[in-house]
Amino acid sequence: MERYPVTSSNVASIGYDEGSETLEVEFVDGSIYQYYGVPQNLYEQMIQASSKGRFLHAYIKNAYPYSRVG
Amino acid sequence: MLSQDPTYLGTVASVSGSSLSVHLVQSVASGLSVIEGRAYKIGQVGSFVRIPQGYQDLFGVVSGVGAKAVPESIKNSVFDTGRWMQVQLVGEAIGGFFERGISQYPNVGDSVHITTESGLVRIYGAHDKGHITIGTLSSAESIPAKVALDELITRHSAVLGSTGSGKSTAIASLLRSITTSESAESSFPSARVLLLDIHGEYSTALNDVASVFSVDPQPGEHKLLIPYWALDTSDFLNFLTGGVDGSRETAFTDKIFDLKVNSHKAYIFAGVDESSITVDTPLPFSLKKLWYELIDFEIATFEGPDRDQPTRQSDGDASKLIPPIYKPHAMGAKGPFINQQAYGIRRQLNLFRSKLVDRRYDFLLHPGPWEPDLDGKSKEDLDSLLAGWLGGQKPITIIDLSGVPSTVLERLVGSILKIVYESLFWSREKSEGGIERPLLVVLEEAHRYLSNDGTSLASETVRKIAKEGRKYGVGAMVISQRPSEIDETILSQCGTFFALRLSNPTDRSRVQGILPDGLTSLLDLLPVLRTGEAIIMGEAAKLPMRCRITLPCKEHQPRSSDPKVSQQWSLPRRKEGYERVVASWRAQRPRAVIRELRIDRKKVTDISNEE
């Protein structure tokens, strides 16, 4: 099976702030959300995940507080 | 021999006014007739019957069936079969052409027939240009329901229905059929629609045909800004100062007038003659300067033998809203003395200042490129504002007002409508004006700003549009779930009604009052209409019709913003931090955060799992 990078269907870009454990996610529609108190290892796992959107939905979205910021 | 004809229903037994009693024949006892391979239910309330009169056919609507429809005189007769039908005459067809109104009455004993699909096509099948298809008839799904666009826009319309009856889907579908009409004889590339979207439901549904303005814009949307200086001064002053009267109001208006004249002198505006400037002429002026000059006059103190030497200690700063400082006045003969000419408007000026610093009003009091500097120079003029609202690339402009505090909603709606109406009114002889390119204003959730006791700017402007908009090419479409709470003048000026499911009795009686007596029975259906089903009546529809509005495809349906309670309540509890809540509240911004973080985001890619 051949595996190659494809553009994610709903996550455009992600970033992480260690000091405040804040994960910032930009979605394909342009909206930006911050997730609070996300441990760094989870962020690293997300980077590795083959589908960012599915990972976010399964492990972060319903588990950590968030706020839309842009 | 008549009973051989499968469409035969019965005979006319009595005629009074436009109402007929029809005695049904035994042969229709089953309640179902099969004609040309299609089954027709007999005696459905709201269905049509045909009464052939030789050269022409009369058409009527069934308004009642059964015991209640028995004529008074034979009510107690033992011979009565109980199979009676009450019919309201509505129109006649000569040849293939249907017309409302009748030229002659049927006679007792005339036969009454079911209207088959081909008959319905005669009634509803408008072939003229300028009709748009919005759905299909409920009684015959192969027949498109059409409304006349001219009457729909110019005579105004109202869409009424309870929550969940499919109002917003109906609107989305209607607007879509106007803007994306494919048929060759009716496409409308110059359509112009302004939609006031109170809940932010439509931006996703219509994104391909609409440009969106929002107080809190998403990517791809424009920021909604309203230059205060284009508004009517007295109403604006009321808002700014909490109400002023008499000489106090004059203090404000005189100053505004001076500032407007100075602005015109400095930057000459086309069409303005200096001698004809009034306080309401839409010319830019600086609110900060207005505030500064008024407060300066109020707090000034004087000294000296003639009490005419100002004691100003520091100049303050108009752009930062810092008032000048004077020596405090003192009692006795030495002074300093207070300004005897002061108007006593310090309370109003304080309120004025607090409005200027309130972020909620930024869209109005600090309208970005339309905010004049202290000299009254505005970077952009009104033309670019109107070009955005009325002359966008796309036929529909959505003004998304979700996220506007309800205290200012009404004023905001009023302001927008006022600017739009005034500009189209005065440009009526230009190709950009309302007559050459008419505008449809869609007013969502109208009961929130067009209330019964309306003396507000919004009510006044919509009332004006309802009364005289027809002449200047501005049509209104009022949408509401509480018709009984809407200003009566406005509702009574609406020529076309789309009544969706309505269960509240007061709301229903409001709608029922609109139809001629004979047909009110049609509206008894209102509480039992299916979702997305509407009774359309009035100017744009030849006859009241019950139709099912075409659903737009899934991604073009308005998003219902109801929280999914059962789904959300079933989630495990997340950690919560109410300091974030307070931060947003204080900032008056849903997307505010406690600390602004600079987070570098990296573009991400997924790994494909397919071969």
C-alpha cells in the first residue's frame, strides 16, 4: 500500500504553546479555535496522526475546553 | 348517463352569493375516483371543482364537506344522505385561460366535476414571463407552483409560520429560485436582494450567490460598518444622549450643523450646495470634535474684571476624549466664574462619551474608513458603502446581525434601511436607482424590530417602504413567527402572503383577516400543514394555493442553530474555566481570550490510506 501526504479535509494548520498548554487549530473554512490544557504529548501524537481531523474529533474536541478565537 | 363520467361528483343544490351547496351522488361513496390512471380523493377541503357551463367552466374551492355542509332548510330531513359539499366559487375559464371572478352563476342541477390535473394546469399554469417556480402544488405534485415576481416584489409580501415550520428553508429556496433561475425566458442577472439575517442562518446556505456583511465577520465576509453621519440627526441624538429637548437639543444640532458646513467647505461634496445644507444632510463630521467643543463650553470658567478671560489650564485632547481643564469656579466676587451661557448638558455629554468608548457601538460610532477625523475628513465616502451593500458582484447581500446586542438591533436595522431607502429614493431617475434596478429587502424575525407600538426608526422606515416603496422600486418581504406582534400598518400593506404552519390562535386570526370571507376555510388548514408546506395567497398568486416548497439541496439549506441538547448533555464533563467567560463578557466579544497568545501554526497534511 502506498501512503502519501494529502491535504487534510478539515484541518488547515495547527500550533502549540507549551507554557499555557494551548493548542491552536485553523480549520479549512478559516475559523480558528484554541483548546486549553492539552498536554504536549497529545499534540505530538496529533502531528503524527494520519488524519488530523479524526484525531481532533476523537481525542480533543469533546475532552478539552475550547474557545473560538478567529 | 352522467354517472358514467368518472369525474362527476354531484349536482348544485343551492346557490347563495359565491357559495354553493353541492349534493354528492351515491357513486362517489368510496371517496376515491380513478381518472386517467390517477387516483383522486373526493371532497378534500381546499381542492378544486369544475362546473361546466357549456362555453365556459366555473371553478370553485371545496370549503366544507359532510353534515355541516347540509343546507339549513333540509337539515332535519330524514331523506338526507349527509353527502353534501360546500363550494366557494373563485373563477372561470374560457378556453384555456383562467381568470379570477365569475361572470355568471351556475344553476340548480348543474353537474359538478373533479378538477383533474389538466384542469389544474389551466388554473395554475402561468406561461407568462416573470413567474418563478417555488415548489409544487400539494394536490398535484406534477404541477409547479408559480408566483408572479413583479407583484411579489412591488406589492410586498409576508412569510408567516411557527418556529420549525420551514420558514428559513422556504426563504432560501425562494431567493435561490430568483437568483439561479435557469430557464432561458426568465433569468435575473440584475436581481438585487438585501437580506437582514438576525440569526446568521443564511450565510452558509446562500454563500455562492450572496456577499455577507457581519459585525463579527468570518473569513470571506465583510465587516458591517454604518457611518453615523448618514443618519437622521434627531434620532441619532436620542440614542447618543439618552434624549435632549428644547435649547439643549439646539446646542447639539447647531454644533453638528457647523461641523458639517466646515467639512463641506474643506472637502466640497458633489451635489451639496452650501446654502442648502441642513443638520440632516449626510456629510461627515467628527463625533469626538463635537463632544470636545460642547464640553469645553460647558465647563469653561472665566476671571478678570469683565469675567471674560478663560482660565484654561490644559487643552485636553479631543482625539482621546480628554476634556480641557479650567480653574475650578469659586463663590464670591473674585471668581473664577462659571460660564453663564452653558446649556446644562453635562449629563448628556457624559452619556455621549460613554457611548463613544463602548465597544458594542463601534460599528456605528467608529465605522472604520468612514470615521471622519477631527476636521471632518472621511477616508471613504458613502458611495463605497452603497456599492458594497447594493452593487455587489452577487445578487444577494446578506447583512448578518447575529451577535448584535438586542438593545441596538432595532436601531441598527432602522439605520440600514434608512440609508438604503433614502439613497434609492433620491436616485430614482438614475440607472442605479430603485426603479431601474428594484430592490427586495428581506426582513427576518420582523417581530423583533417592527413591534405593534412601533415609533422606532425601524418601524417608521419599514412603514414608509410599505406605503410608498412600490413607486420607487423598493419591496419588502416581512418574515415572522409572531404576526400578531407586527405593526398592523406594515402587515396590511403586504400584498402576498406565504402562510406556513401556524398554531397560535391569535397569529392565525391575524392571517385569516386578510383573505376574503369565502376562502378563510382554506386557512383552517394552517395548524396541520406539513413542514415546508405553505398556503400562498394574494397578488402574486392567481388563486390561493397550497404548495410544497422545493427543498434546496442539503448544503444549501439554512443551518438551524438550535443546540443539540441530548447530544451535548451526554458528553462527559470537560474542564471548565469561567474566567474565559468573563473575559468575553467584559470584552463584549465572543472570541475574546484571556491572554493573547502568539502561536505559530504549521500547515498540516494527512496521510492517505488508500492504495
